[in-house]
Amino acid sequence: MRNQLGSYCQTFDATLRPVLGDLSGALQALDAAADSGSPTPIGRQLRGQLADLHHHLGALCDKVAEQHAYVLIFGPLKSGKSTLMNAIAAAYVSEVSSLPAYPCLVFVRSGPRREYVVTHYDGSTASFTDTKALHTRIDTAHGDLARAIRAAEERGEVFDPQEHFPQAIRRVDVRVPDSALDETGAVLVDTPGLYTRMRFGYDRMTRDFRNAAACAIFVVKSDTLFLEQVFSEFQQLLDLFSRIFLVVNVDSHKRDLSEGGKLVPSLEQSQPEAVLRAFEQLAMSAPLQKAAKEGRVRMYPVDLLQAGSAVLQKLPPDKQPAGFRDFRKDLSDYLASSEYLAAFLRDSLQRGQTLLAETAATVASDEVTRLDEHLADLDQQLAFTTSEHKRVQAALQLDWTEAFARGGRELDAEVERYARDSGAKLLRTLGASIDTWFLSSHSLQWLAAGQWQPLLQDYRDNVLAAALRCFDQQQTQLDTGLDLPDGIAELLRRADVDLRRLKAQALTELGPVTWADTPRVPIDLDAFPVRRSMLDVVAFRSLDKVRQRLFGPAAAPDVKIPGKEKAARLGEPGRLFLHQCVAQFRGDLVPNTVTTLCQHFGQRLFAATVAALRAALQAHLPRLQAHEAELRAERTRLLAIATPLRHLAEQAHELGQKLHALGRQFDQEATAAASPEVVLRPQPRRGAEPAPSRVPQPGKPR
């Protein structure tokens, strides 16, 4: 059974310890994310829970691997716990256990040299070899902790050191050389006083020992044995530990006053067992009585000062107080019993399964779920961004002709219609101006430049205004007058490309319409019909001379011609000639105007708009690339957190099954090969040199 149990301990440690590396990886990932300064869906609470699990799992692995028997010591302040630790360890450890009521556990075990290791809730450690330096550190930590507790209380929060003050001290490990602990493999665990104000997380501090078959020692002075409040929280110990040793610290030198006035030995000195019987009969609570009858609670009257003195002086056992000898023998027998050793591993297996289940539940918390959801959302965004990049590339290669075709046709038709209708009106107006001119004394230049040219300019402006009205009307439409391919409108919207604004800006940047020439009705003076007078005939004046004398030079025919002169010289043929000039010009004016405006609002505007559109899409590509890079960086950052958490969840589930199978196998084989000779050998602590072998003393566990 001994070899079997040792083999199971090794298997247990090899099975469970790998999860510590996974927990460390998860904690490092959370710390790196916190140091980056970028927000994550993971808060401080998860980090604290994982650190707590790492601590408990590490303690469990060490306990099983080193096969240590943990002995927890409880009791009110100044009850004699420190003296008892001196006696059990056979070494002076009072300077360790007398810490100033700091709410942490103190682990005292054998070691090659005296050393103190302080572990904080954030996992950091500090080592001391000088007791004074340790006490100074504890004093400072005590003040810092008190301030943190008050701050939490002022905020109305229940103080949790893991969350509110992770720099608080969690435990102090003490290595004591040349002690009895080296032979027994026991680890003494000194607990803070039950009645200290700062007993936050008391259940957390004893959590490592729940369902772990470790025994507890409760120390109480005989003076306070009958005080009800001393045992008010003893039920917690009954719930946690299968065996409790109740040590009543008696004063063997105490004296009472006799009837004759002499000092005589007190009842504590003469009959300490009578004190215990009175306690059992008069003051012991029902749960405590029940546990005592079941053998779970055993009581020992011990003068701890005398016992500690005898042990530290290395007096033989027969010189030590009888109560202490009985207590030490029963404690040693229990720690060496098959019952304890089998329960040690069985309950460690149960504890390991519980911690792995808590680990699995922790990494399946709402925070981790939000992280996974955020990563899934990032994956969707990345997939969409990659597709969006391809869609923009395709849009850059798109032929936009068909998209603008309908709007171009509508504008061309409107310009042509308005130009044609306005052209007919213009012809009538120009004709009327000819009749007016014939009745006036104005020159031909007055008619051509002063009357016709403004009318022609108004015509162009009116047709241009009609084109602008059609453009503006298209701009008010939901589709801006464009027939975009499927998905392009949504793509442009996501790219923050406003086609309406782009078209308007492109039209503005085109500037004014470029006309081929200034609107002017051409009049060929050489072909203008005129009549020569008799004087012209006598003077042999040619028609050209007559026209020049009548109209003035061809470049500027500004000679005023009286109405009678016009009637005599030009007559109806002249009137008809001017009407022909106007009609011929009007025939060219309409198509030229339509062509110029349709080209301006059609091909030129189309080219300018498409160029602006492609430039806007091209400018969107770097933004898409930058956004994709940000998404990938964020995904990588969060994946660095999620990956170890996911692996931790898988490991917790897998190792939980392995521990369950190991527990079933142990139960079966332990039942088949049960033996009363089972002894746990203390193992060297990991990372330390093996302790020199000793010959075990009779009656003591090896």
C-alpha cells in the first residue's frame, strides 16, 4: 500500500500540475493585455479568480507531491498557539507565529536553512532571512491593508483582497532547520485569530484544506474555556476537518487560596482532567459533544509553557507533561494512520476535481463569453472588410457608361426640346425686330449687335438654364438619375462617397459652358440687295460703293439709315434678305446649342464625375486597409488572451476526467490491498535539495 500510495501521489502530481502552466499562461496574457492600455472585455475579476485558482492548485500539487501532512492551528489571540508550535516543531518558531494579527496563513515546515517567503495575492513573492526585516514588512503591510479595507467600506463594497488590494499578503512560508518537522513531514499552519477585525476571506484562507482530511488543533486557555463566544465559530472547524485536537492550555503553577489562607495547587494543576469533565458536562455545545463522542474531537489539558520549555531543552519524553505526550502521540498516530493517508489522497483527488471544475466554470464566465463573442464579431468584420476591399477594386474597374446613360438621355431630350421651342420663339422675335428696324433710322449694326445679339445670348442662357433645371431635378431623385449596378449604392454609402455631391462638385469644376463663338447672325453685305439711285447710275457707282455709302464699312455698318431711305434703297427684297439670314442662322443655332450643352452636361460631366468617383473609391482603399490592419491587430491581441483561456478550459475538462479515473482506480485497488501499515514519507520540496535522511523515532510517522 505504501508503494501504491506513493505511486498515486506521483501520478496525481503529474496529472494536475500541467494546468498550473496553463493558468500561468492565461495570467500572463491578461497582464500583458492590461499593460497595453487597450480596453478588453476581460476585467480584473477574472484575473483575480484565475490567480486564486493558480494558488490553490499549486498548493494542492505541492501538498500531494511532497506528501505533507498539514496541521492547522486555530484559537483566540494569546491562547498559546505560538508556544504549541514551538513544542510540536521542537524548534523556536514563536518569532514567526507572533505576527501582528495580520489576516494571513503562516506555513511552518522543515527546511535546510531559516527563511521566510511572503506571497501576495497578485502572485509576487519576497524572501527574508532576518526576522526583524520580516516584522517590519508585516507592520507596513498591516497599515496598507487597513487603509484599503476602509476605502472599500467607504465605497459600500465588500472587501476582497484579490480585487481591491492584490498587494496584500496572502501567506508566509517559513523554513525551519533541525526541527521535528523534518522527521514527521508535518506542516504547521498558523491561522490569524478568529476574532480579529480583519478576518476577511476567512473561508478563502482555509479553502485549501476543505475536504482534504487535514487535521486541526484548537488552542484555548483554561481561563476562557467556559466562555461561550470562544466556541461560537467552532462549527466551521467541525465542517472543515475530520479530526480536531482541542488543546486546553492550563497553568500548572497556578495557585488558589485555601480556607486556612494558604496557597494550594489550583484545580488546573492538581486535576486538569476535572476541568475538562466540567467543560463537557456544563459548557460543551451539542455539536461539539456529538463530535467528541464520534472521536472527531479529542481534548488534552496541557501546560504549553512547560511543554514547550521541555521540548526545546530536549528533555526526554518522560520529563515532558503527560498531556502533551498523549497529544503528540495521538497526533502522530493519526497522521501515520491508513485512514488519514488514504483519505489524504482520496480527498486531494476530490479537491483537485473541484478546483478543475471551478477553473472550467471560470473560463466559461460571462467575461470570457463576451471575449469569444467579440472575437467572433472581429472575424465577421475581417471577412466583410476583405470582401469590401475586393468590391472596391471591382468598382474601380467598372464601366459606368450604362449607369449614367438614362440620366444623359433625359437631359439631352430636355435640352433638345427646350432649344427647339425657344428657337421658334426666337425666330419670331428676330423677325419682328427686322420690321421695327425698317421703320427706324437705326444702322444695320444697331440691328445686328444691339438687338439680335442680346436675344441670341438670352436664348443660350435660357437653354442652359433648362439644362441646369433638369440636372437639379435629377439630383433630387433618390438614385440621382443613375442606374447603379447591384450593391454599388451600398458600397458608396459605406465608403462615404456622396454621388450627389460628387456630381455637383464635378459640374462646378467644369466651369462655364464653352461655346464655339459669340452668338451673331451673319449678314453678308456683299449679297445684301440694294437699289441704285439715278445719281448712283450717273456717277457710275457700283453696288459695292452704294452698299458702303448706305451701311458703312462691312466691319462696322454703323451708318444711320432713315426709314424712307431703307424703303427706297432696300425695299421688300432687303426685308426678305434679312429674314433669310435670320432663318438660316436659327437653323444652325439650335443644333449647335444642343450639341454644346449635351456635351457639357453629358460626356464632360460624365468623365469628370467618374474621375471623382474613382478617386474617392481609391482614397477609400487605404482606409479599408488600415481598418483591416486594426482589426487584425485587435484580433491578435484578444486571441492572445482567448487562446490560453480556451486551452485552459480544454485542459481542465480533460484533466478532470483523468483525476476522476485515477480516483476510481485508487478506490478499487485501495480496497483490494488495504493495509494498516500505510505511511506517507515526506518528500523534498520541489526546487530544493532533498533533506538528509533520518532514522525515524518509534511511535512517530515516517
